[in-house]
Amino acid sequence: MNEFNPIYLDHNATTPLDPRVLQAMMPYLLADHGNASSLHRFGQRARQAIDTARQQVAALIGAQPDEVFFVSGGTEADNWALREGVAAAAAQRGTTGAPMHLVTSAIEHAAVLQTVERLRGRGVAVTFVGVDGAGRVDPEAVAAALTPETTLVSVMLANNDVGTLQPVAAIAALARQVGAWVHTDAVQAVGKIECDVRALGVDLLALSAHKLGGPKGVGALFVRRGLRLPSLVEGGGQERGRRGGTENVAGIVGLGQAAELARAEGSERARRTLALRERLELGLLARIPRLTINGREAARLPTTVNLACAGVDGLDLLLNLDLAGIAASTGAACSSGRVAPSHVLRAMGRDAATAAEALRLSLGATNTEAEIDRTIEVLAEAVEGLRAQAQPA
Ligand SMILES: Cc1ncc(COP(=O)(O)O)c(C=O)c1O
């Protein structure tokens, strides 16, 4: 395996498009190219395809189709939920004009953290709840942060850097006691682990197609029936007046198909991926001294291995792996290019130097045992080489 036969271990950044998803999308890029708002047959075919996709996405997350709104991706879904949700929750419970308070965690994706900063600039009080050394939010810490002014609580279902799963159902039950709405960024979770909006008890849930074998640039926000969440994007009344703009019909069809496949194959994929993750972790621990797997003691996504080799910079490892044709990440892909140690690891109590050792390998169901074995070899050699270079002559 070399650069002509590369190994892709960056599925948390994005997943390859499933060929069956592409096949489902193709007619809507070519013959059935109508605008779903048009009254002629081209338009009606597009409209029907969107309706089917809405049912497919709803079925994956245990929602009703009318609770699913298509948007341009996870980032927009998070922005919408937070920007509009914080005031809409106040309005719905009749406290408009009163101070507003939002509770979130220190390990959220930038799509949430940056939006929260914007809201803070507009006068919304914000409490960031920390995590333990394994990257877990403690529901008791959320309970302690809640006040009668809390209108929105936003805690992610699965972390993108370390893969830790968060106790969202317990958090939602607590938030409900003060009448707050609950949003969860489930972008990394949907299609990889069981996600049921009723079991979670959430009001708003963000998901993104390109994390589950679908195309980039399309996602959805689940909005629980009865919530009066105003639109974020104004336009021509699409998505029942809740999200303006001509629908990305092919993308939405792709998301629907990816959701249907995840529903049918999700547990088998998770089983396969978990076995590969175990093989990778055990192999690396056996080969590399002073290796830590961040968050190993917590429940994690089956896809994610975040490791640190003492004294070895994660970026150096990433570059070595890339030379050998293996694609990895040092942290959140959305912020890579900007090399700052992961805020998630910092929140887990790692100092800046230790956080800079992080390397994230994220798996998918199409990876093979041979690829995992090759990765163990390459990584062990790279660590040995980099440690030897670092030795004083
Ligand atoms: C947890 C999480 N939330 C949100 C996003 C943003 O989703 P999108 O790329 O669809 O905008 C990502 C993407 O990396 C993510 O991992």
C-alpha cells in the first residue's frame, strides 16, 4: 500500500460518498433536474424525492417527517438551533425581555462555540461546562449550571476529536426541569451509533450527510413538533417557510439514501468498525511504548482513536503517515490548517505540549484489517524514528 493505494483514516473529517448514494442522486442532477417549487412534472418529481428523503432521515432518528428541515450542513443546523433557539425558547415560555442564559460544553465543535460567542456578544449569558480527563460531561455539572434564566442547553452527542459520547438524555431531563430547550450536535453520531430523538429527549438535533456516506453541503435540523423556531435563512418559503432557498435536491436525496443505508446497515458497520478499532488500539499499544489513547476509559464512537505518543508531535506523525499514504488528522479537521492544540484535549486537562502530541485516526466500515495492520507498522516506525531524532547526539 503506497500513495497509489492510500489508506483513509480520517472519516470524522468526512466519509467517502457511498456509490449507492451517488446512484440515487444521479437522476436529480440530470434528467429530473426540476426546481421542487415548480408545478410541472419536473418540479413534482423533485418534490416527491425531497419528501421521500425527509421520511428516510426521520426514520433514522425516530422523528416524524414534519420535524426534519433540510439545511446546508451541520454548521448551518447548529447555527440555526442556537441563534434562533435561545430567544425562541424564551418567547415560547413567555419570558421575552428577561435575561437569557445558555449552557454548553467546553468541547463543542466550532460550529457551536463560535455561534455561542456571537450570542454572548449580544448579551446572552453563557456557562461552559467542563469535562473530566476522559472527555465526559457530567450531568451534575450541567444541573449546577442551570438557572431559571436558562433558555437553551447545547451538548454534543459524540465528540469529533476524541469520540467520547455524552449523556445527552440525562442532560435533557435536567434541562427540561427549568423549561430550557435542548439542542444536541449529533453530526458525528448519526449513522454511527443509535440516535433516537425521543429516547434522547432533545428538542433540536443537528446532523450532516457527509459524515455518514452522503454528499457534502447538506444536512438537517430536527425541530420537535410544537416548537416555534423562526427561520435563520429567509427566502422563498421553502421548507414550509422555515428555510429559504431552492432546495439542493440531489444533495437531499443523497442524505436520504445515506440515512436509509445507515438504518439498514448501521449496527453491522458499528460492529465491524469497533473490531477494527480494537485491533488498531491493541496493536499500537503492543508496539509503541509511552502511548496514550485519549478517552479510552469513556464510551466512545466505534470510529475514533485519538492517541498521543509521549515526546512526539502529532503533526510530525501526520506528515510521516501522509508520506506513507495514510490519511489522519491532528484534531478537528474544520480547524486544521490553523495549527492550534485541540481545545478538547485542553479541556480534558492536557497541557499545550501534551495536546500537541495528539493524532486522530478515524475509521470507517470500508477499512480493512490489512490497512489497520499496515497503519500499526508505519506508525510504530515513525514514532521510533522521530524519538531517535529527538535524542541528543
Ligand atoms: C461535531 C461536528 N459538528 C458540526 C460539524 C460541521 O458539519 P458540516 O461540515 O456539515 O458543516 C462537524 C464537522 O466536522 C462536526 O464534527
